[in-house]
Amino acid sequence: MTRKQAREKLFELIYEMNFQPELDASELLKNANDHEALNEPYITNSFAALQQTLPTVDDQIKAHIKGWNFSRISAVSLAILRLCIYEILYNDDVPDNVAMNEAIELAKRFDHDDAPAFINGVVNAVAQEKRNHDAVLPGN
């Protein structure tokens, strides 16, 4: 499974989490009968880490959705934002620009026509804030 395929499967799990928040990745994958994804460490590890960091990820979304209400974000857009912001903030193996480009591609494939621009604006703001924060840390 390529990283792109794994990311898409992870997006699907995050989307499904909106409807079954009590289930972990292995339970969701077992329910979907997806044995290949169940054995993909990137998917299971990232999903578990996202579940642990979800309050912080959601706070970042809320802080950067100018003129939007968090509860009005579509489930697809929310899943894409959660995945991308998790990767930007917590997954050093994925360069920020790759996470952002992949988020926009997912939005183009799975969301409404206005979603890519909305998602781009939010994730760019999060990435910029991270860069600004990293620049002022001692030793940088």
C-alpha cells in the first residue's frame, strides 16, 4: 500500500469516526473487512495518535476558520482538516507541504467545489502558525 493509499484509508477512518467515535482504528477496519489496512502501521498508529490529540487538532481548526462555525463544517471537510492538521502538528515524517497538497487533493476528490479553497486557507494558517512558533524557539 502506498503512502497516498494509506492516507486515503486514514481519511476514510477519520470520516467514519464522526459517526462511531467510540471505536478505534482496528475496530473500524475490522468492521470494513479491510485486512490490508489493518496491517498498515501508518494507518493504525496515526489514527490512534489522532484520537489522542483530537481536542488540540479541533482547537486549531476552530482558531483558523474565520467566519465559519465549527459545527457547520461538513463531515468530509472535517475529516480532511483533522488528518492534515494532525500531520502538520504531530507527524514529522510528513513534510507540511505534502500534507497540505494531499488534503487539497482529497477535497477535490471527495468534497464540494468550494472545499479545496476553504481547506487550503485553514491548513495554510495552521502551518504558518507552526512555522512562526518554531522560529522563536531557542536553538532555531
